[in-house]
Amino acid sequence: MTTPISLVLFDMDDVLCHYDRSARVRHLAALSSRTFDEVRHAIWDSGLEAQADAGLLDDAEYLNETECLLNCPISKYDWLLARRAAMTPNLAVLALATAVAERYRVAVLTNNPRMVADNIGYLCPAVANVFRANVFASASFKAAKPAAETYHRCLDALDVSAAEVLFVDDLEINVAGAREAGLHGHLFTGHEALSSELRCHNLL
């Protein structure tokens, strides 16, 4: 007998919110007097962001390394302001999550430093209003999607089995990783397809 879904686990960027990395880069470029490409290379091409997402650096170490790479003081507020500028809530998907939450549990698992989950009320109030304390950054689990331990450690924190969880992400590699970890997976392509998937599982 198939285990019914009791929790829907959502990715955040480009699912629950529209994410514009270029807006974040432009903000940091203006702050540091560096070019767009210099900031992009320093933060992403260097592997710094991936290390932070995987929990290899704590928040202080991550900010310190960012300052070193940009040769400019970067406060936590500066970083959060840049991150906030890149996020716009996807109201259609948040409406679906709100509807699911009337009868079932919902949570977020995002590849990000801890600062994102810890400050989600500032970064994207619309997401915080739906998910409240159930917003988890991969860094907290010392791993990043699509590694199986990322999903398992998140589910341990939520006290739920993989077979009871539907995972929603816009990246195929992350959905595949979730399925390999025993979760149900849905590749997000838009709110209409997601709505159909949720109805198939009797979640709406």
C-alpha cells in the first residue's frame, strides 16, 4: 500500500520566489566599486557560494571571505539587503502552498547559507508567513542538494519519513537526488503543473 503524502517540501528560489541573481550582483558591485563580472567571479565562480551552501563556512567565515574577495567591508546587513533585492514572491505558488497547509504540513529546503533561513522574515515576508519556522537552509545540514544526506537530515529535523514527502524543485538534478533519497519528486515548471501534481496526491 502506498504511503500517503503528509508533507510537501518546497525549494525556494525560482519556485516560491522569483530569484534574480543579477540584482544581487549589481548591489554588491555598487557597494564594492567592482564590476558586475568581478563580483560574479568572486562569489560564484570561485566556489565561495557553493561552500557556504554546503555548510563548509559559517556565516562569519562566509562574510569575511566575501570581504576579502571583494576587498571591501561587507556587513551582514549589506549581504541581506543584496539578497532581498534579488527575491520577489511567486504569489501563485505561495497560494498553492497556503492551500496545502490547511490540511498538510509544508516546509522549505533551499541551497543557501544559514543567514537566508534565519532572516527569511526580512528577505521574503510572504514566504515566512506561509512556512514560519519550517524554512531550512542546506548549510544547516552540512550538505547541499542533490546529496542524499541533505534531504535525510532535513526530514529528520521535521520528524517525517521520506516516503511521506513530496519534494518540489525547479532543478532536475535536485529532484532526481530527492527521488534517489526516497522522496517523491516533482520538477517545477509552473504553478499550473504543480497544482495538477498536488491534486494527483489529493493534497488540494
